[in-house]
Amino acid sequence: MNLNELTIKEARVKLDSGEISSVDLARACFKKIKEADQEIHACLTVCEKEALAEAEAADKRIKSGERGDLLGIPYLCKDILMTKGIRTTAASKILENYIAPYDATVVAKLKAAGAIMLGKTNLDEFAHGASTENSAFGPTKNPYDLSRVAGGSSGGSAAAVAANMCLFALGTDTGGSIRQPASFCGVVGLKPSYGRVSRFGLLSMTSSTDVVGPLAKTVYDAALVLKAIAGDDDRDATTAPEAINAYEKEAENKSLKGLRVGLPEEYYLKDLDGEVAARLIAAADKLKAAGAELVKVSLPYTKYGIPVYYVITPSEVSSNLARFDGIGWGLAKTETDNLQEFYKATRGAGFGPEAKRRIMLGTYALSAGYYDAYYKKAQAVRTLIIKDFEEAFKKVDILLTPTSPHAAFKIGQQVNDPLAMYLEDVFAVGASLAGLPAISVSVGTIEVEEGKRMPIGAQLVGPRLKEGLVIKVARILE
């Protein structure tokens, strides 16, 4: 096995025993990036010099007897998180040459833990999308089939993990942006509860649903990363003060005796792809064999998830992107005659089509005369969606659903159909709107064309701050 193919758990044993070094691991990952990324395009920035220096420092810490779950472990970071002294673009022309002046809290925590950041990964511009095709720097391709998307918006991170360019990656999830690409690329994608992980240093998309989380090769690895990045943060008032658990311990528990697993009827649609449905039934049977009880439940407001999400999200996007005006930072088109023209030229050149579309939709939904009809109504229905989950969790402990209605689609297949792209999140937005922890685990492959099979994932959704339970059940499916 090449070193870059190791899991975090495997690498930890080899690092602590002195069999390999952190420098060895980092070099193996850089070798893979150089070999594969010209075609896959998972990375926007590679930090080889900085990473090797950090790896050398990690090796000294290990030799001195220091131990830590992520000490010396190389990872990649979604390029929407601030990284001090390193380019942070959000895959947008408006920030193409922006150098971040500080680290996001999650990056700072990983740095303190001794993890080695290899570089920054591609995404849909400002995380607006489900395929990474909205990146200003070109799409990321799926390692299993270069003609297909890696998913989005964390497609670069998912593809990098799947292609063994790193041992784990950071992504962000607003309405499925960790879970859907994890499903498409056959890796583990964990969205923590809203507030479990600090958003400080994240270039906000939708502030009320944005969450930072890991993409990893195994559930155990994802649990280790979550433990490192979770926790209260004085710089983010939305973080939860509740204590962090030893999440990896939950991944070692293999009994589900007495656990009630809910199967929401609204997620098991009659027109759901037959093979996707079969993979979900097999997953449910696996949980039953481990001692769980399967219970049918209903989440009646699920059908309103997409329309609610795509009123709230553009509204918050239009507000969050207002700061990118060329005055303080980023692209500035100075060859204009007045301030109004300066704004138009800068934002017109800096933002891509999807960012502009969401800014216009959001500004409209928040405007006088429409606020009550759209935004306020969407927030009211969001409350009903939250209550749906609360009622379901009175009957069951956890929910099992598809992550996506299908496997990865062809690059260009939906690029001119925004509505079809928005519907990609149909099974993911509910957990995001309710702020619940959810994970996608690969449950096999399905046929996408004759002789070609692609990964598909199952999703587990738990009550708020019950990441340990979600991890425990996910480990059984793995």
C-alpha cells in the first residue's frame, strides 16, 4: 500500500512506532497530487514548502514522545476557510488573489493538533452549487469517472479524499455540500449539528445553516477529525457550549440493540431509482441484523424543504456577499467614472452566474412588499420542518435515508438547468434547516450506464448534538 492510501488510524500506528515519518506521508500525498490532479482538479492551491516544514516539526514532536490523533496527518482544506498567509479564493474571481490575514478556528485547531495542511480544494463559487461546475477555475472531476461531477459544493475535498491525495479533508455543508459529494465519490462525509463546530473564518454562504465538517476514508477517521475541530468558540456566538465526546469510541461500538431506526416515507419515493432503493433496503437490513428495530415514520413538511431552503439561502447570500464591493478587499475595477459604475464593474466581473442569480433572488425576497410573502413565510415553514424532526425523534432514535436520489451525473448535464441543480439537495436540506447532525456513508455502487457503476451513499440523521450516535450507527453500515 502507498502511504497516501492509509487511513488516519493506520497512519497513526505507523507514525507513533517510527515506521514512517510525517514527511514521508506528506511527500506521498504530494506525489499523488502531482500525478492525478491535473485531470481531477481537486486543488486550487498547493502548499508544498509550507507543508513539508510543518511535517518536519510534527516529526520532532513525535520523536520527543508527544502523541495526538492528528499529529503529522496530512489534509486538504476547502478554499472557503481562511488560512493565514495562504490564498483564500472561495473559487471566485473576486477573491482570486486574496491572501487571508488569519486562520479560521477549525484551521487553527488542526494546526495546534499537528495536522499538516497540504493545500486548498476546489468548490462551487462561494459554495453555491451541487457539482463544483460553478467554480471560477473550472470543475472538479470524479475520480471514479472523469466525465462525471464530484458533487458540490465540497467536490474538491471529496474527490481529493477518494483519490488518496490526502488522509482527510475539510468541507462545509449548508444544504448537503459535504454529504452529496461524499455520496458521489464513495467517501464518508459528516455534517455536524449547527453550532457544534465554529464558523469563525468561514466565508459565509448561509449563516443560519453553514457547518464545517470532515470528509474521510472511514467513519472512525471522521470521528477523530470532528473531535479535533468541535467545541465552543468565543469568536462565534452560535457555537454550542456542550462538552465534546470521544466520538471515535462510538465508532468501536458494534451493537445496536434497542435502537429504533426511522425510515421516513417521504424519502422513500415510488420513483426513487430501483438500485438506490435496493442499497437503502440492504443498509436497513444491516442495521436490523445489528439489533436495531426498523420503524416507519413521516416527516410531512419534507416536501417544502427545497422551496424553503431556496428562499432563505439566496436571502442570506445576498446579504453576505454585499461586503465584496472592491473597496476593502478583493478585485477592484478602478477604471470607472463614479462609485456606482465601480460597484457594477467590480461585482459584474468578480461574481459568476450562479452567485449573481442568488444575489438577485435573495434581494428580491427581502425587498419591501415581498419580505412577508417570501422570507418570513419560509422561516415559518422552516419551524414546521424542525417540529417534524422533533416529533419523529420521539418515536425513533435516528433516521436512515438516501443521501442523493442518484449517483454522480455527467459534467455539463445539468449546468444550464438551475432548478434541476437545486433539486440535488432534496434529501439533504431537511437536516440542514433543522440544524441536525447527518452523515453519508458509501453503501455500494449502482449502474449509471452499461458496464459502468458509481458509488452511492446512505444518510443517517440524528437529534441535535448526537454526533456520537450518528457515528456509532454509521460504523455499522461501513
